[in-house]
Amino acid sequence: MQGVACQSDGIYVVDSGYSSQPKVAAVHFVADHDRVAIIDTGSNASVPHILSALACLNIAPEAVEWVIPTHLHLDHAGGIGSLMCALPCARAIIHPSAASHLAHPARLWEKAIKAFGLEQSFRLHGRLTPVDEQRIIPSRDGMELPLGDRVLKIFDAPGHARHHIVVWDENASAFFTGDAFGISYREFDVGKRSFVFPSSSPAQFDPEAMIESITRMVAHNPQAMYLAHYGKVMGIERLANDLLRLIHAQIAIAQAARGSGLARHTEILSGLEELVREERSRQQWALSEEISLNLLRPDLCLNAQGLEIWLDRLHEQQMIKEAAMEEKMDLAVVAAA
């Protein structure tokens, strides 16, 4: 079937068809002894792709035990309610701070409209379907999920979002990373060498937490990472070093920006585009500069928004800290008097 590929050791990557573009967002299956876990779900429009992939692989809907969105951004979890309706035995695993949003997705929809607008939100995601609360299991850091003869292990991985989790498969020596290990589109591959770029999209980007999450994953010595955007990458130590370097570069770009509003957004976006030009030279992509920028521009726009929100949050925290220090000094003066 077009859009589903066996990677190795019972792992399949399914093109979710997100935004009607090929190989933008992946859904991953892990199959073992006729039991299946689905990691990330794409949007509502992705559900037919997932069900067709199951049928193509002769996997009955009843065989799916776990559905695991790595986080609640709608390109990863927008279709989970509709999908769960078609998988009668499956249970949804989600970070505890996000569990209520699966059962009551109204706030997710409000955030989508704020980010994309009403028309674009319907086009990309469709109407969100609630998940039965009885079928939702909040994750725990280190939680183990049995699947056939293997065990999947859940780890907290904040940075891209506070409620982000990743899935470790010891059998495959691989993580399913959502957006915690960046994005990597196959058009940028040079031979078997992949490229990764950090995803700092709105609204909870935290670079320190992201660095800690990457470091924690790399400590498991994984042989592969399965990214939601897009698919399997190897050479993890090199990619991790690139990610850490690029996180610091993005932060420097954001902190150097001046002004506010559209002017600041434009400056940050321009800096990110220049960073891509530098990477094109460093990585020796065969793609032209124009094509490279066009492929990454949707992500760069979201990254710029996330960096702006992070800057505003830092500024607010600094103001609170300065106000507290000023109050402390005032109290010291009063006490001395």
C-alpha cells in the first residue's frame, strides 16, 4: 500500500496525509504477536489512512491495544477521538496534564483557531471528537506498556511542549520521539545522512527542558529515532549534536531581535531563514536555497512564533523577579528604620 512502509522489527511508518502533502507527518505502528500500538494519530483526515494501513497489514482493529499521542498538538492528536471510535479495545495513553483535553477538546479547538484561524483549522484538523474518559490512561514517567513479547516504556520529554512524552522500544533500540528530537524531512537526506532541525513551535517551547530531554534520550544509546516529521533517522549522536547546536543558534537569533509585534516576528523569521541557508551549506544539500526554504517555511513560521512566546515569558518572569527584589529591598529599608 502506498503510504505505509515496514521499517524493521515490527515497526511501520504510515503517512498520515496531513495537510494533503506526502511525508509531512507520520503515524507509527509497533506490532508484536498480533498486538499493536499506534504512536501519534495525525488529524481527523488521517484516520482513513490509518485504518487502510491496518487492513493492508491484515491487522484487525481489535488488535490495537494502545494509542499514544506524544503530545496534544493537533497534527499529532487531532484524530484520536475519531480513531478510538474505530478501535474497540484500544486505550489512550497521554501525559496526565493533557488527559482532560482528550475527553473535553474544546480548549484544544480554541487554541487551534487562535493559531490557524477558523477556516484553516477546519481544513487541517476537522471537528474534534472526545475520547471516552474510561479509555484514557494518564502516563507516568518510566511507565511500561506490555505489547506482545515486548515492552514499550514511556518517558516525559518536555521542551517542545510541557506535556510531551516519548516511547522507548528496547527491542528496536529506538525512540518514537514526536517532536522532541526535532523534524527531519527525507528531501534533505544526503545519501543515508539525515538532517534534523529543532521545533520551537508555540506555545510552550522551553530550550533548557528540550536539551535535557534530548540528552536523556541519547543516554539510552538508541540506534534509531522515529520522528513524527518524518520517519526513521539514524546516526543519533551526530544528529543530537546538530540539534543542540541549532537550539542555541535559535535562542541567539531570538534574543538578538529588537522591537515587538510584526517587526520582531519578521526579524526572528529572517534569522531562522539565514540559519537554514547556513545549514544547507554545512549539510551539502542537493536542494536549491529556494526549495530548501520553501519546504521548511511552515515550520520556520511556527518556530518564530514559539520563540516570541518564549521571549515574552522570559520577560514576564524577569519583571516578577525584579518586583520581588524591589519589595524585599523596601522591606529591608523599613526594617532598618
